[in-house]
Amino acid sequence: MDKVTVKAPANIAFIKYWGKKNEKLRLPANSSISMNLSETYTLTSVEKDKTLQTDRVSIDGTRLNGEALIRITKHLDLIRGMAKEKMFLRIESKNNFPRGAGIASSASGFAALTLAASKAFELNLSEKELSILARLGSGSACRSIPDGFVEWKVGETSESSYAHSLYPPDYWEICDLIAIVGEDSKKVSSTEGHSIAESSPFYKARIAGMPKKISEIKKAMKNKDFAKFGEIIETEAVNMHTVMMTSKPPLFYWLPETVTIMESVIQWRGQGIQSYFTIDAGPNVHVICESKNTDKLKIKLKSMHEIKKVFINKPSIGATLI
Ligand code: DP6
């Protein structure tokens, strides 16, 4: 097969994945729920090349080496093993958003890579198989495979830990306005963060509360009860960051600007513009609203000097060949 190109969305977790019960297999400590994002994505092109002695990977124009390349080559080795292939790949990947700044670039990146490489090696994998494989590259990547609103079931084994679509993108007209305050790569990667989550005295309570939280958010999504949904996602984000900040060593992903935006969202809500925040492992704030409020919030966010850029996302389909 010639060049294969895939587009895969980043996703925002409403119920977060933080902590693993098996690091090697990236089996999460809890189920998580997310939405794929229409305007923040990775485009990855993959080509088999028999002249190569190693995989050749460039991301946003920079050739990868060291640890970053090893992580990708290991993932490709899995796919080569499944396809009984030996050939190395020439890979070019582009993100339309800053990497490592709390928009899940590893999610869209590994989802795109998994689908593209499996197609280049002429494997015809099911959505479930692709999701499992993407998870082995980066946990949250398994949620960028299916469409729309997605649940990653915790699973007890590698075969039972994958994501599936709860609702298609057009099920609910909600938006994620990502307010970018910092574009630097984070100092502590999510992978390192997961590994120290258990050292927080609040971790056990967080995990114990998950089944109830998951069933409550699913009910709110089913009823399209935006107020209930918003309350759950905001509390959940603060809960995860509490675990992060109380881990040993502590992880502070927020910047002063992050807190300013969080407070503004609460204030706007008091004024009748219903919106809620959530934050992943970085300083940027995801402001979630119903689409009827998108324009008002866009104006508010764009007028804040703390904010460098705003990405406006609708729910999106998952990884696709283009
Ligand atoms: C805070 O999927 O990046 O964004 O499996 O080690 O690659 P690895 O971790 P990763 O963790 C994402 C953490 C999060 C929450 C979430 O997306 O659920």
C-alpha cells in the first residue's frame, strides 16, 4: 500500500483517567468518559520504506530521536508483529495545537499512528482492536478511536480495556472552548504523573467514588441535563488536580492564569451564561458550554489578556482515513 494518511481528534476527558493498575499494559485504575474534538487534531502520514534501517518519524517538522522515538518504535513493533512484517516506516505527523500543553497530543497522536500503521501493513482491525492497540501507545488514545462521546471501560485485562461510543457527535450540541494560556511542554509527563498518583492521600477515595460518578454522568448525558453534567465535570477536574497537587512529589499544572479563568467561568455562570471548566494535565482551561452560548463565551475569553488563543471545538468523529 502507498502512503496512508489518518486524521485523529484530541479528546477532552469529562471523567479523567489518572492512575493505572498496570503500567506496562496501560490498564487504568478507573473508567473514563470523554468527547472527541473537531478542531484540535493530528494528521499522520505513514509510508513503508524498504531502504530504512529504523523508523523515521517527524512531528511538526522535527525529527524524533531518543525516548520519544523509542516509544513510537515500540508501538510500531507491536503492529509489525501482528502483521508479520519487518519493514520500517517513514512517518510525518502534524498537530494543529501546541503539544504537551494539556491538550491530549498523545491521544490524537497514538490514535492516528495506530490506524495509519495498521492500514499501511494491511491489517484490517475492528474498532475494538484499534482502541486496545492505541491504548498500549497512550491510554487516552483509545478514546480517540470511536466517534463522538466515548466511554473507556476500565477492564480487567488488555482485551477488555477499550473505548466505545456512547453517542455520535450530533447527539448533543455542546462546545469545548480551549483557552490557551501556556504553550510550553509540561515538565512532568502524564505517564510519570500516573505513576505517582497513588502516593496522594486522596487517591483511594477518588477511585472508590468513580463507579457512582460514572453512572451519574451517564445519566446526565442521557437526559441532556447540562447543569448536572457541568457540575460533575467541574468537581471531577478539581478532584483529579487535588490528587496531582498532593502526590509525592507534588504536581502543579495550573498557572495563575488558569485560576483566573476558572473563577471567571464561575462568575459568568452566576450571570446566566451557563458554562463549566475542566482541565487536563496542563495549564489550559477547557470551557464547556451548550452551543447557544458559544459566541458569548468566545467574546469573553478573547477579551482576557491572560489568554493567548482560543480553540472552539464541537464533538467529532474518531480517527479516520483520509
Ligand atoms: C490528565 O493518556 O497521556 O489527560 O497512558 O501514560 O500516555 P499515558 O497517559 P495519558 O494520560 C491522560 C491524562 C489526562 C486525563 C485523561 O485524558 O483522561
